[in-house]
Amino acid sequence: METIWFFLWTLLWAVYFILDGFDLGMGTLMPAVARNDMERRIIFNAQGPFWDGNEVWLITAGGVTFAAFPNAYAVMFSALYAPLLILLFCLIFRAVALEFRNKIDNPMWKNVCDLGLFLGSFAPALLLGVAFANLFMGIPIDENGIYHGNLLMLLNPYGLAGGVLFVLMFCYHGALWLQLKTEGVMHDRAYAAARTIWPLLLAAVLGFICLSAYYTDMYARISQHPVVWSFLTLAVVGLIGTRLSINGSTIGAWVFSAVFILGLTFFGVFGMYPGIILSSIDPAYSVTIFNGASSPLTLKIMLGVTLAAVPVVILYQAWVFWIFRHKVTEEAINNDSHAY
């Protein structure tokens, strides 16, 4: 049961990275691809109907951590309190920018909201990468789960490499989504951005994989569970597939990008298995799926509730994506009084 929940926990994080990843990527890319107010509004509206639904998966991932692995939740949210608090404020600023930019017709206010969207997208992408890289490497927690470190310790070379990887991964994913949702000049700029980012992303992935061999015990753990290598294979297929598809099927390129994120997330997280919070002080102090999980009865009840509720959420979100499947154009924005 613990392994099933570890799989579901990983899946929820992967879904969040896939869905909110394109929002964070577009926000980060906005200064590079949008040259005037209308082009910035196109980016706002390309994520407008989706961003709040996408962030539900972050709440779900956090809720599952709390309910299924309460000990891991306690250690994680105390050890990583500072970066998680910064992440929360960044997401709040991003939400304010999205929802209130068009409420005041003032250039200064719009510039503030544009900056809020950029920082509220770039910083979370960077922080998520730094946080997960440090989890892969292990953080200094003692036998009581007390963190012996500070925020600056998380900004180590491996952590920063994870941050760069996440930023590039989300930017590429966001560029493909923007290419899918726009036409004309914005479509061409998104296409150019995606082609530029892909080799950088490839280099970041290869670099992170190599650094993982030096900074972590990931490969030693994976050698005990060789099936985890299939997730890396899935990531490679996605990364190559998205590059081969980008000149033809835009939706195909985005789907392959989602497959890449899914495979890479599972490979990294299952590289910690059975650990959730690895201790760099002593492996015996690590929080695992066995010493950090709720009772078997709780896990069984939660599994039933999850299997009943999650499909409803997926169907609703799929309906939203279908309803707002149209291209985001200047004409559509001007004709919609509710546009961002």
C-alpha cells in the first residue's frame, strides 16, 4: 500500500509539472516573446482559463503528502520552510497579476502586473527545481527530523543545476503551448523560442544526470529496482519525440514534452525509493515510505476516495481544455469583455 501511494504521490507531482509547467514557462518567457501590451495580453489569456485549475494539482500533491506521509510532510515543510514560503508568495503575486491586470487601465499598474507574472513564474520554477534536487541529494536532518541548515545551503551546485533544468523544461513546455494557442507573429516567436531552448534543455538534462552520479546515491538505489530505468527511457522518447514533432504537429510536440516531464519526474523521484526525505547526515535518519506513512487503514480509505474523486477532477479539467481550445488572437480578446 505504501508503494502504491508513493506512485500516486509521484504521479500528482508529475501532473502538476505538466499542467502548471506551461503556465510558468509562458510567464517566464513573456519578456522575450511579447513586445507590446496586446502581445502580453495574449500570453495572459493563453493561460487565463487554465492556471487556477492547474494549480489544484499542487494543492493535491501537498494534501496527499500530508495525509499519506505525514512524517515526511512535517519534515519537508519545516526543513524547506523558507523556499516553500517564497514559492507561496510568488504564486500569490502571480495570481494577483493574472486576475487584476485588466481591472485598472493604467500603464504603470500593467507593468507591475507584468513583472509580477514574470517573477511569479520564474521563481517558482527555479525553487521547485532547487527543492527537488536537494531532496534527491539528501538534506541534513537528524534522527528527530530537525533540519541542520539554512536557505543558502540549498543553493549548492546540484540544487542550482536542478533549478536551471526546471526553468528550461517549463520554458520549453510553455513555448510549445504558446505556439499551440496563437497564430501569426506570436506563433512564430514561440516556435523560435522552442527551437532555441531545446538544445539547452538537452544539455541541462545530460548535465543533471551526470551530476546525479556524483552528488547522489540515486543510481545505487535504482540498481536495486531496474524497472526505474524505463522511466528514463520514457523521458528520452519524449524529449526526442518533441523535437521531431515541432516542425509538424504542434499538439504532438506538446504531448511529447508532457511525456518527457512525466518520465523525468518518475525517474528522479523513484531514484529516492523507498526514501521520501533522505538524510545527508545518516541514511538511518531518512524518512521513507514505511516510517513516514499513515496507518494501513488510512491509506486504504484514502485510496478509495482518491480513485472516486480524481477521475471527476480529470473529466472536469478535460472539459475546460476542450471549451477553451480556440486560438487566442487579438480579435478574440477585443471581442471578449472578460478577457485578461
